[in-house]
Amino acid sequence: MPLVVVGGQSRHVGKTSVVAGLIAAIPERAWTAAKITQDPHGAFVAGNASASILIYEEFDRSGESDSSRYLAAGALRAFWVRIRHDRTAEVMPSLLQHLKTPENLILESNRALEFLDPQVSLMVVDYDSSEVKPSAQELLHRVHAIVKREVAREAAQPLPLWVANNLAGRPVFSVQPPRYVNDELVEFVRRRLNHAAR
């Protein structure tokens, strides 16, 4: 089953935009998409206190929430998955069964990289930002490519050490908001998916 995982350096770095961009650019894959968040409490209270995972299927195509943006981009189905932070290792390996996964799945998550083996894994980074999630640093070595979010400027920004130390020949695709994918990135993803299908 083709699986793509998109992680990110921090909040608001553009993970959802990359996922939505890939869904729109590769419509022949008939995507199911899911945003995965770890929830230390929040939803896991009262009647849900014993649950390890909560899965909400999105039907709103207005684009107002992250999972709604997946549908607006052309995904066939979209989900918001919340996992209890203390049960991630228990739940993540069986997540695909929980979702009753179809042929093509794209996940927005850092922690999925720790437990799943996708055909394509990307990390969205912003060299200008000093905010870095521990999970991004821990799992960067598992990604196939870096998606570098940048704004137009004369001088290129240097690689942060946490990226440079884990790059090891991985391609870096520079994208500029509001378009978070480019032809080279789309071709890279499509090529890896096609190769995995052989």
C-alpha cells in the first residue's frame, strides 16, 4: 500500500500546505489523508478516558480546518486522528488498520516516521525559524527529502546544524508560499510511488 508521510520542523511551517499541494498535484492517486496529533488530555476525558485513539472523519470541504483542506484539495477521504501521548507506541503500528486504509494514504505527522515505513517521507523546514520540535530532530534521518520553506531574498540561508548533520545526500526542494509544492517535488514523490509499485 503506497504511503506518504509529511512531517515538519515546528507548528505553522507548512505541513498541511505540502500535503494539500501533493493531493492536488497527484490526483490519480485518489488519496485518503489524515492529520495525526498527540493529545495529552483534551479529547481523552470523561467517557473517552480509556481510549488510546480517536478517529474523526472529515466531511466539510470548506477548507477551514486542516483535514477539511485535504478534501478541498481533492482527497477522497480525510481524517483527524488523535492519539494519547502515552500510548503512541502502542497505537501507531496498527493505525493503518484503524483507518481501514485504501490504496493510497498520506499522513501529516512526525511520530509516524518512528513507527511506519512509508514509500515517501518528507520533512518541511524553515531555516529562518529557531523553533524545532524534538521529534523533528530525532526523526530527520528517516526522511527521504527535505522541503525547505523560504521567502524570496537575495542571499541563501545557511543550513541549520540540525539539518546539515542529517542531510546525507538527501534532496532539498525549495518552495515558496503560498505554493508549497513545485514540479520537482511532485516528480520526486510520483517517481518513488511508481517505483514502489513495481
